[in-house]
Amino acid sequence: MGIVVVTGTGTEIGKTVVTAGLAALARRQGRSVAVLKPAQTGLVPGEPGDAQEAARLAGDVAAVELGRFPEPLAPATAARRAGAAPVRPEHAAAVAAELAQRYDLVLVEGAGGLLVRFDDDGGTLADVARLLGAPVLIVAPAGLGTLNATALTAEALRARRLEPLGVVIGSWPAEPDLASRCNLADLPQAAGAPLLGAVPEGAGALPADEFRAQAAHWLAPPLGGTWAPPEAAAPGPVR
């Protein structure tokens, strides 16, 4: 996997922390890594963005950002309101491909969900993945409502002849409720792809050295870790 695109079923669900975990495991294997954030919104110049945060947690990772827009909006809207040129999928794909010539692994982290618009022509992260022919990892929440959003994201990928690599739960609660526990078994069915990890809530607040030491426990072997879903992923019927 030279390039992996990381998308989510929505915003603020743990994409950056999952991206950092992937980067940390790759660095642990001795692989060089770049994290590419095509469009960063909601931050002004000088503030650390998602790519920089992933690099801080993972350590010794190149952080690349193509466009930054101050308002916390969809990239196309934020760019238009800032009077700035948007990030085009073609440009993002070209930069990712160039980075892949210099780094063993390039992680492309989207903004919000898969079909959030980058530009007013309707370009999205899905277009970036299609241009690259890259696998797409879906980051999803744990609880109620995640099955529908995950299924829709996977369906949108397949409609574009892209196959989801799998699903990672971006923030696994310390005290999971019934829906979250059931979703361990149901998410793979919704996505038609394997569940490849569950990152505990608050992982992004850990000291960087502890984050790197723990990351393997959160992600499954196909992603370089040791995580496996509990044997009893879903509770039995109520009697």
C-alpha cells in the first residue's frame, strides 16, 4: 500500500488520530511516511493543522498541506468565502503521486466525509482516490447511526469502482453502550469490508511516545497492528 486515502462518515470522528496511528505503525516498521491534507479548514495560518498533528503523534513524518481556509466549512465553501483558489482533486492526486516516489507510504486525509466538495465543480476526495487508484479506509463512529453512514460511504465508493479497504472506529468509548457493542459485528456487514480497528476515545490527547507505543493495539494486522475484535462482538438476544 504505497498510498492510502483516509475518509470518514462525517467530521470530528477521529480521522486524524487514525491517520496518525497508521503512520506510527509504518514508522515502527522502518517505512518512511508522508501525511497529505489536501484541504484544511477552520484554522488560520500558524495554527497546527491535521497533517501536523498526525506527524506530532506519529513522529518523524512529513506533513504536507495544500490549501488552508480559516472558516470551519466544507473546503469549496471555505475557499470561496476566503476569496482563495480551491484545491482541485487533480492537484491533490498529483502531489500524492509525487510524494509516493519519495516515501514508502503516503496517507491522504480528507476533510469531513467522502463526498464533501473540494471545489465548485464538484470535485471530492473520491475523485482523488479514483485518480490515484488508491484504497480507501473508512473511519466511522462507534454508536447509533453509524451503520447507515458507513453503508452509504461504502456504496458511494463502489459506485465509483473503488473498493473500501476496511473500517476503523475512530473513537471507541471507555464504556460502550449496547449499540456500540453490536456495531462491532454489524459494521463489517454495513461496509462489506472488514473492521480493522478501534481507537480508544482520547487517544489523540496521549503523550506522543505513549501514542506510538499503544498504536499497534488499536489497529488490525492488515494495517500493521495486533488488534482483533472481541470474540463476543455483539451481545446475544434479550430473554
